Amino acid sequence: MSPDVSKGLIIIRQQIEELDALAKQTLQDLNTIAGTERVAQWKVLTVERITNAVGPLEGQAFARIQPGPSFTNDLVEEFTDLVECYRSPLMILAKRLSQASPTGS
């Protein structure tokens, strides 16, 4: 991990906020196809930001995350599962970084 843990933590928190905003907008619009496309674009940017702020290993690990199959036939539920698929690992990484931070933010 990068020695500047606080910078990485800020970036991770920003990406979580962006993902939450995408999810909120998608659920308001009820356009899960466009939302899924926006999440894919968000993921590419997030991988780049994690790689730069936290380190290449963490960036690669996030890049490898793939949503599992969904059999609900409910597009909204499938979309929320997709968001959670990416949100959970970011929350775990943020927690790890905050524990590694000298101030414990």
C-alpha cells in the first residue's frame, strides 16, 4: 500500500459516494441499462484511481471483481446487486485503510 494512506482513504470514500449517487439516479430514472453502463464506466475510473492512490495490487484486485449471475428477472434488483458487488469491497478497503492510518480517521 502507498505510504499516503489518508489520500487513498479519501479517494475510496469519493468513489463510494459516486457509486451511491449513480445508484440513486438510476433508481429514480428507472433506467437500469443506462445505469449499468454508467457503473461500468465508473469501475474503469475507480480501478485507475485505486491503482494511483492505494497501489497496483489493490487496483488489480478491484479490476477482477465481477458480478455473479442473477436469476431474479427483476432489473432493479439485479442493478442493486451490481452496485453492492462493487460497494462492499470498497467499504472493506476503506475500513482497512482507516485502521492502517496513523490517525485512525
